[in-house]
Amino acid sequence: MQGLFLAFTLLTGAAVGWLGWRLLAQDRALARQRKVEQLEAAADRVTGALYRQMAEFEELLLTGGKRGLPEGAVLLRSQSQQIAVSPPDGLLYLPVLPAPPTIPDGLFTNAEALEFQRTDFLAAASALRRLAASGDRFVRAEALARLARNWKKAGRPEAALAAYAQLSTLGATMVDGLPAHLVALEGRCSLFHELRNAGDLEREAGILHNRLMSGEWSLVKSSYEFQVAQARRWLRRTPEAEGGGKEALSAAADLLWQAWQRGSPPKGRTIFGGDRAVLAAWSSDGEEWTAVLAPALAFDAALLEAGSFEAALIDDEGRRLIGRINKPARLRVERSQASTKLPWTVLLTSRDDGTAELAGRHRLLGGGLAMLVALLAAAGFIVSRAVSKEMAVAQLQTDFVAAVSHEFRSPLASISQIAELLDADRWPTPDHRRRGQEILTRETARLRRLVEGLLDFARMEAGTAGYRLAPLDGAEMVRGVVNEFQASANGSQIELSIATGLPHIRGDREALSRALWNLLENAVKYSAPPARVWVETSARDGVLAIRVRDEGTGIPGGEQAQIFNKFYRGSEAKARGVKGTGLGLAMVRHIVEGHGGVIRVESEPGRGSTFTLILPGGEPA
């Protein structure tokens, strides 16, 4: 019965725990699904914003940028191998330059012969000075560049610097494929380098580098890279001005031009990845080619549609173009190039899978479930203990009824037999009649003690037993009980040892005598005949101790805490068939505690037991 109840309780608790776990798991799954749906919706918003921005971006091809270009964007138009850039300084270098103007043959033949064949630099400079006054800007630019070179070779740095100053006024006029202003700056830097003029070199090289980074000159890639490397060598430090986005746009324009030269589709769009990704779109009617390029960062406004999620654009190789990516990400949603027809993949990530906000609720729910399971377990345990205790009490009561019945049966049988003999007057001799009367008296007294003991215990249990406390000589009380018990001990030997100076106590003589009598009776019953029992008294700190020691069967350690419970009879008593009701020691404990004392037991199976009554005392006798 108890096992079935425990099994039912455990199954109920397990079912509640399983249902709670399932509820928590389902709650987490729903929260995750809601977060995924939010992420999907955000991805749709970002994709829609990118479509709108892309449409506006490609519209620039049709309008030619008349409505204004986005910040950092450039528009390229090419016709007959010439490229126009809008805005003009949008690129650091161009994919191709227009063919340089032609200069009449033999115009500089005499000056070149003087410079290179005769190494007469002053004569060459004199010849070039006439050409430097020409009304043709291209001729004047070529003549000034050559004149400055010859002055430098001739050891006339002031004259060379003056020639470079005149050359720089010609601005973008091309000299050997380079703008005149660039040639003049480069020549001044070279001259200051030869003169070891570090201050002027630092200043002029900085100006050269900054203007290269501004994109004000039309250069091809090879010239640009050479000039930048030269300027940085002269500076001997990392310059503050860098090409940044313009350098990425220039590289993208160069790649796009090469692709068109190889025969790219007449219309399209692509992304050039790297640290500074560039988006490009182009269209061509066969003769004219138009392209628009913009940093991918120009599209980061669309990523704001992601809200609290992290959004990024990635290329075919998984490299991030713009935006941010959570690492690690609990959730991620992608919109591939194939599905969106955009030149990139849209990626949205989230560190939160939706369960973080459930933590508090889950802790509360988990705590409630744990408390419920704990309550079920506690209730099951309490009920099981109660049922077990009630069953044990019921068994003890059954044993008590059987023991009391047996205890009553023996004196009643003797009394009934003697009463029949008396009624029939069938005594053989007067001696038999006298012994019968003695038996009748003894059994009647025994029966009376049984009944009085049961009644006294009932009053003790009900709390109605009152003790008549009075000053009492403990030594005299112990001696009297031992002497009386010895007289009826049937051969048992009781050895008494009373210490001197025992204190008086306040107690009920009759009740304490009954308690001591029960201990003596138990000592004899559980000892092999002839029993030998020791009774000792002592005092310490005004406390009276009465010890009853035997050499009986002893009490197992597991039973020593239960022998003072009502109706309880030890395993040894049941095994040996020792008579008793199971109330003796319970009554002793009631009496001792009623006098403010305690009872203790020391026992070991096979080596006897020692019961000690400890009673509070008064003044020494």
C-alpha cells in the first residue's frame, strides 16, 4: 500500500515536471519562431529599401546625373576612346587619357642636340627660351619643362625654379602625358632633393601628394601610382591625406573599362569587393558607354530598416561589403543574389534568439514547477510517513491487545480454576487449600497491578495523572523498592549500592517506586535465571542518579530510541516470548519527565543494559 502510494506520487511529480519542461520548451520554440519572423520581416524591409535605392542609382544612367549624384558617386561617359568624369575630381586616375596634341616635327631638334650631344646646357636653355614664349600652350609647356631641366643641369637652380613656376601656371596642359602643374611640382621636389633642401622638399612633396589624392589631375593608373610612390619617398613619413573612397572608385572604373573593352553586356550592374566596396552600373548603345559608380556605403541607409538587428551586404565569397555581422549569431536570415537579383547577398543576424526576454518568466515558472513538485514530494513523504506510522501504531495496538489478553489470561485462568475448586470444595488437604488461597491472592494482586498500570498509563497519556510531590529521601525510597522486589524475586539477586550524601528530591513516592519496580522487573525478565541485577545511586551537582544494570540480552542500537514508545516491544522480547504489554518503559519515561528528570539507556546486544534515572535534587540528606 505504502509502495503504491509512493509510486503514484513519484509518477505524478514526474508527469508535472515533464509537462512543465514541455511547456518551457514550447515557449522557447514560439519565442524563437517569433524572432525568426521578425528577422524575416526586417530582411524584407532591407531588401525593399535596397531595391528603391538601386532603382534611383540606375536612373542616373538615364538622366546623366542631372538630378545630382549621391555623395561619393561618379558618372563616366566614354565616346571615341575618350572618358569624361563627373564630377571632374571624382577619380584619382582614369582608365584611359585622350591622345596628346601633336607638336610640329623638328621643333625641339636643335635644343635636344645641344643638350644631349654637345651637353651645352646654357646654349640649349638659350634656344628653349625663345620657344617658351610661344603662343601655343602645348609648345610653351614642353619648352618650359625642357628649359627647367637644362637650367638644373647647368647648375642654375634659381633659373630652374623660375621655369618651373612659369610651367605651373599652365595647369592641366599636358606635357609628355602629364599635367604641367604636376610636372612643375615633381621637378621642384627633385631639385630640392638634389640640393638637400629638406624643408622645401617636405613642403613641395606634401603639396604634390595632397593634390594627387584630390584627383584634380588626369592621370592613368601607372602614372598615378608612380607619382604617389615618389611623393611618399620624398616625404619619408606616412602622409595624412589618403585616397580613401576615390582610390576604390578609380580601381573599379579601371576594371569596368577593361571589362567593357573585352565585350561586357550592354547593360548590367556589379559590385567590386574589398575594404571599400564599390557598386557599379552601366549601359551602352554600342558607341557611347555610360557608367555610374558609388561606394557601397552609400546604400547603408537601407540597412537602417533592420532596426535592432545587425544587417550586412556580402559578396559571392562571403566577404562583408558594408554593415555589421554578429559573431556568434544565434539567428541569421539571408536573401541571396539569385533570389533578389541584387549584386550582393543580404544578411541579417541576431545575438538574441528570442529566449532572453523569457528568462525571468521561465525562472518564475520553473521555480513554481519545482515548488509544486517539491510540495508533491513533501506531501507524498508526509502522507507516507503518516500512513506508515498509523500502520505501525495499529500493529503495536494489535500486539498490545494480544499481549494484554495473554497477561490477563494467565491470572484469570488460575483464579477461575481455584474458584471452581473452592466452589466444589474439592481440596485434598488443608495444605493444598492454603496454597490455592495463596495463588488466588497472588494472581489477584497481579491482575490488579495490570489493571492499575493500564489505568495509570491512560491517565498519563491524557495528562490527568497528577503527582503528589513532597520531600523524599531518595536513598530510603530506592532501598525500600529493592528490598520489596528482592522478596518476590524468586531467586534473582539484586545488589544495591547507595552513595553517601544523596540529596532529597521532591517527588511522588508511589510513582517513582513504580518506575524503579518496572526497571527491576525488566532487568530480571531479560536476564538468564538466576538473574543478577545491580542498583547504584550517586549524586553530582545536586542531581540524583539511579542506575539499574543487568547482564541480559541487551538492546540493538536501532531499537534504543523506540523502546520508550508505547506498545513497542523489542525484537528480542518477541523472539524469546517474554511477557509484557509494551507500556512499562513508556510509563517510566512519563513518570521521570513528570518529575523534571530524564531517563537514559546504555546497552549492547549480549552484554546487558543500564538504565539511568536522573532526577533533580534539593539539599543533601
